[in-house]
Amino acid sequence: MKKISFILIFILCFAVISPLTACSKEEKLVLNVYNCEEYIAEGEDFDMVTEFENYYYKKYNKKVTVNYSTYGTNENMYNELKLTKNKKNNTYSYDLVCPSDYMLLKMIKEDMLEEFDLNEDGSYKYIPEYENNVSDYIKNLFQQNDWYRYGVCYMWGTMGYVYNPEKVSHEDMKSWEGILNPAYKFKSTIKDSARDSYILAQGIAFKDKLNALDKTSADYNQKLSRIFNDTSKEALKKSEDVLRKVKDSVYGFEVDSGKADMASGKIWINFAWSGDAVYTLDEAETYGTELYYSVPEEGSNVWFDGWVMPKGANKALAQEFLNFLNTPENVIENMNYIGYTSAIAGDVLFDNTKDWYGLYVLVETSDGDIELNGKTYSEEYFGDLDEATLNSFKNADGTYNLNIPEYNDDDEVISFSEETIEVYPYDVSYFFSNISEENKTEGKAVIYTDTIDRQLYTQYPDGETIERCIIMDYFTKEQNNDLNNMWSSVKIGYMSPVTMILIVVAVILLIAGYIVIDKLIKSGKFGYGKVRKNLKLISKKEIGK
């Protein structure tokens, strides 16, 4: 009987302990994300990583920890992956990485990436938010080049000039060679990057050839691409000659400081990525300055950054994160924080773009919710006004007399100014082709604005600009070596103003030190004899130990 009781107690104990043991051994969910610095929403009000962890727990009742780390350059990221690679099973230590276009192509070529899970029709199986909302322009770009199996686009943009129109001519900024105008000497900066600055150099070196291309021909973009991506000895030599002239004209080479220098007025022209340009334009407004952005007419580069899954990644968790990241509301939080342009389009993003950059006016109405000067008004988007109202505001020359609202820090209307302005119907159909018909104007995705060549154009260039932009090729090792050697040759002898100042100070200190020592020696207070005597004394003490 005792034996049976003992067995029953053992079984009961095992039944109680087993679930606890299982819980303690429950697999910990960890997602390792490696992204560029300052490239995701990390604000006090909204932190993307924390929001995802909370979302995952609510959806699956499981805790997930996101180990989020950052890198400075694509090369740093690539080297880190190689250093931490598990050579036995050919896997890496990260689940998600966000390389730029050329590095993404390099990683595909070197078989470093997992493929995304796709449906039979080629759509993304576990990233419906991306699949349903990504711009057709971006989707086609990735599908045509067969990148979609290995990467999903995160942010994209162009390269061009940010400039101060009070100091620099709009006309000059229509061409890459505008930076060489002697009137702007030492008032501009370019990127300290061989790959990025090669676009600028080729645009100047082959200006006539680029401008001579027939923009209406079906193969215009292909011909444009061949010129910008030409790394032959002739092309490299011409670009080197151009960059030497540019080096002698600019204030310096930079990677990040150009934004602050432009906003503060230290420089007048900055060769910039469009995402940085948006930030710069916004920041300059705090100084009371309106800056502009131009993509030169010779052509430029369309760049993109994309998410990839290195070999060995937790694909299910990685794709869950990307699905969360690409919900329209989260995309807006991200764009608002980092200033770059997402690959996501659709109605929510289009409405947000209208809200950010569209023209809003005050219309006097009896049932308005805004009371000013004893009258009631409603705030209306220009594109939503009916024809009768528009005609009541329209002048014979096509301009409009409009009440432009002024806001406080909480975006509340506090007053308005009566202005006569020109209104531009800005067409972004190539990017927002997937919006609903109700959101279109005569079948097009149009945003009405009173300003061009500023933030709206910087984030969403018009279709004509996009047609003259190309994707930089993935260069072979030999091509990269040739390009980098050319860049090094250009930079030999280059020193930033700060470096030059430090060198001058160092030389002055050395000369001053020499003069002081020389005087001490001549006075006998610090003679060579005393030095020898002291050395002998030290040697004797050392020997005596």
C-alpha cells in the first residue's frame, strides 16, 4: 500500500513540475536587427522597436526581444557580418539588415541572403502590409531586376543640390556644373564618397553628351545609365579632372555636417541625398531661411535602402517585423522622425502627403468651426473646393486670392493672411498609382501646392525628374578598385579647413617650443653638459639596481 502511495505521489509531483520545467525551457524569442544610424523612429512618443515588442505580445501572447544595433557605413555592416559569420553552417548573427542598393546587390551575388516567402504569383506571403501598399514604381523596379526575392524596399530617393536661393541662382542649380561658379567658391560641400560623388563628376564631365540624348526615346534611361555607370579609363580620367576642379572650389568634403552647415548659412550649396535634404530644408526654416532642392537636368541617381535576411535568419520573426514596420500608420511615424521617403504609397500615405505639403485655405462659411475677427471659417484643402468656390477666388491671370491660415505650435489656426498666389497641380501618379479613384483628380494623383522645388519635390520628385534618374550599378571588385584609386588620387593633398588650422597651430607650437629650448640651452640653464650628467647619474642608478 505504501509502495502504491509513493508511486501516486511521484506521479502527482511530476505532473506539477513538468509544466514548470517546460515554461523554464520555453524558447526565448529574439530578433537581431542591424540598421543604419538614426534610421528608425526612436522618439519619446513613439519608439518603433518597443511598439513592435508590445504588438507581438498582444497578438501572440509571447514576449519577443529586439536587439537593435546600428552601423555607420555599408562597409562597416558588411565587415561585421563577415567577422561574425558561422563558417560551419554559413549563417550570420543578424535576422534583418538594411543595406543600400549596391551593397544589397553585392550580398545577393555573394549568396549571403535568405529568400522571402512568396506566394505562387510572386507576392509576399507574410508581409501583406508591404505587398498591398508598396508603390507600383518601387515594386516594378524590384521585380524587373529580380531583387524582390531577397529584399524589400525601405526608403528611397534621389541625389541633388540643396541651395540657398538668396545666394545662389536657380538657373545655376539646374546643372551639376553650377557648383563650379566662381561666385560660390568655398561655399559648397560634396559627399566624401567615391560612389556618390561619381554621379556629380560624370554629370559635369559628360554634360553635353547627356543633354544631347533624346528624352522621348524608349531607351533614353538605358543610355543615360550607361554614361553614368561608365568606369572605363577614359571616363575615370575625365571625372578625376572634374573632381580636382571641384575640390579646389568647395569648402570641403563631408558625410553628415553639410546639413547643419546649410541650415545655419555657413555654406550655400550642399550635394545631398534627398532624405538629408528634407531635414535640411526643415531645419533652415527654424533660422528663417527657405532653402531649395534641385535634381540637375543632366540626370542623377535614384538610390534605395532595403531590408534583407542574412543566411540563418529567423525568417518568420523577421517578416513579422517588416509587416509591422510597413503598416501605413507606422510608416508615417518613421518618415516624420527620420525625414526620408518610404517605399509605401496608397491612400493613407497620399492623404498624409496632402496634409504635410498640400495647400489649405480658410473659407468663410456659416457653419465653420474656426472663429476669427467675428466671422466663422472652415479649413479646406484646395483640391476639395467646388468649382463655384474656386471661380470666386480666381483672377484673370490664373492666380488666386486666398486666405492662407497661420498656425501655432499645436497646429491650431490662430489667424490668416490674404494672399494672391499661383497654385500648382503637382502630379505624382507614377508613385501613387495605387490610390483609390475617389482620391484622384481626373484619374491622376495630384497634390495642389503653392510651392515647388522644396519639401514636396524633394520627397516625391515629379515624373519628368524620375525619368532622368538611373540606378547606379553594382560595380565589380576591379571597377571599385579603379574608382577608389581615382578618388584617393583626387583627395591627395586635400585637407579640410579644420585640419589645416590644427596643422598650423601644431607648427606654431613646435616652433615656439624650439625657440624656448634653444634659449635655455644658450643661457646654460639647460645645457647639453647637464643633460649628459643627468643621463650618467640615471645610468649608474639603473646599473646599481
